[in-house]
Amino acid sequence: MKKFSEPIYVTRPVLPDRAEFGKSIDKIFESQWLTNMGAFHQALEGELKGFLGVPHVSLFNNGAIALLVALKALSLPKNSEVITTPFTFAATPHVVAWNGLRPVFADIDRETFTLDPEAVRRAITPNTSAILGVHVFGFPCHVDALEAIAKEHGLQVVYDGAHAFSTKIGDRSIGRWGALTMLSFHATKLFNSLEGGALLYDDPALEQRIKDLRNFGIRGEFEVSDIGINGKMNEVQAAFGLLNLRQVAHEQALRAEIHALYRRELATIPGLTVPNFPSGVSNSYQYFPILVKRTSRMSRDVVYDRLREANVWTRKYFYPLCSTYVPYRELPSSAAENLPVANSIADEVLCLPFYGHLGLEAAGEIASMIREVMS
Ligand SMILES: *Cc1c(COP(=O)(O)O)cnc(C)c1O
């Protein structure tokens, strides 16, 4: 098999123009305002509101702290249960536990890898207070079904939308569902501000609480009103984000071409499944996952190893499942029998290199390599 001379990673960060970023840094040096809701912070918050089409955006230093604050802002009863997915990044169950709440894992569905509403329904107990869904790989959760269940049982709904930047269902932003939606602006995400994150929400009553929690609960010079934390995005992050926001559409267009090529080349390979994006949903183009079926000649792990030998660094997102992590593996809901679909997807999934600069030629070569390994 051919080998790339340089490693091809699963993603590469989008970077702003260096000279433009230099001008922003000059302004920060002139103003000497480095953090605490400065001019760049205000500008980014405002621009994101328009870009995403949501009424409220609160910026954070990273997505994990944003999600931590989202759950805190809802004042869920101590020790109550939050139903979530095991097929996600570690931050999702961790913020539940850090809030003194109990994560309960429910299974996912085969098509979108998001929470299976029927599994969520079965996981509800008198102690359940919330559902924390993840729009994994940008596939929206079954928002209407989840929210109907939540309404029936008096539960809050929060979404981890770290992979769903700019995703829309119909013409409505993904941030319009649930009480709160978290976005991550980490370097590896479609839109990045070095590190960063945001909460999107509709209810104006949440705004003051979120601002308090984000800044130590400080209301004024002589008043601390709440047990807050430091979740503030600094001016360098915000300036970087403002410039990168101008590049999102272009980056998505480049990724859309790679997506189409991968689909065309891979969908016909026996033993591979390329998940379909639901109709009426805009793809964020955050990741390109495939499934190497367990029944096929080659296992996912062999494909991963053979590609690595060719200098192609795919990622097994999200293997291992969060339910197998040391702090969670003893939970009753972590039992493999409770999570058959998640366990099977975790053994089959592989995320391919996917970023604008990859280019169509390299993407075509990677697809050929996969065909060769699978035949
Ligand atoms: C990246 C990510 C996070 C955490 O975001 P950070 O900005 O890195 O803190 C949370 N959940 C998911 C699903 C993620 O991919």
C-alpha cells in the first residue's frame, strides 16, 4: 500500500490570517484589556447571535465549563439522575458528576448514534431530573421525542452540541431546542477560538444566572451573589474567534466536497456503512464517521492499524464508551446488556481525516487505501 510521507491527522485547526490576527493583538495591547468581557468578547457574542440565529449566546473559556455551568444554572436537585449517552467525549458524563448529580447511561440508535428516546423512557425513575443529549458528529438528537418525554415527566433537557456548530433542523438553529445547548470552540472543532465555548438559550431569565456563574458570582464591586466559577473567555480567544467566524462557510464548503467524495468512493465497499445525514438537517461537517461492520472480513481495528502504517491517523470516536471508564463502569446503567447498540457502534466506528486543507486528492487516496484493506 502507498504511504503518506507526513502524518495525516483526523483534523487540523482552522487558522485566521496571521497579519489580521496581528492587528487584533495590537488592539489588545493598546487597550490593555485582556479579559473580563472586553470589546472582542462583546463583538463575538453579538456576531454569533446573528450567525447562529439564536436569541442568547454566553461565551465561555471552553465547552466543558460551559456545560458544567448549564447544568448548575438549572438548579437540579442534589444527587438526582441525569440520563445521558455513553457514546460521547469524557466531558459529558464528567460535568454531570462534577455537579453532584448521577449520570445514568441510556442506549443510542443505530442511525444517528444519539440517545434512543425509548431507552431514555425506560431509564426514567422518580429521581430523574434531566436528559443530557449529545448531537454526536453533528447528527441532531431526536429532539421532538426527547422533549415530549421530558415534558411528560417534568424533566429538563440540555444538549451537548460540541459537534453541531451552525447545524439547523429545517431553518431553525439547533440551539433553539432544550433549555440550553453547549458549543465547543476547541482547536479541533469546526469553529475554534483556540479554546472556547458557548451556551445558547431562549429563556431571558437564564441570562443573569449564567453571567453570575461564569464570573465567580460577582455582581458588583462589593457583592457576590452566587457560587460561581471562572468561565470567562479572554480577549485573545475572542479576537481569534471573530476572525475564524469569517472562514466557517468556506471551510464547510471545502469539507462538503471531501464529504461527497468519501461518500461516493466508500458507500459501495462491502462491509462498510457510511451513515446518512437525516433529510432537512444541515451537516456541520465536524467529522466523517464510517462503520466497519463486525460481520465484514476486516475488523475496524485492522483498518485502523493498516491506515496507521500508511501514516493515516484515523480515530476510534467514541471507543471506549464512557460507561467503561473507571468512575462509571460500576454503575448499573453501564452494564453492556443495557447498551447493546452503543457497544456495537463503538466496535465498528472510525472517523476519517476530515478538514478543508486535506484536499480531494489525499481524500481520494485514503478512500482507495480503505478499499484495498477491505478487499
Ligand atoms: C470537544 C467536546 C467537549 C468539550 O469541549 P471543550 O471545549 O474541549 O471543553 C464536550 N463534548 C463533546 C462531545 C466534545 O466533542
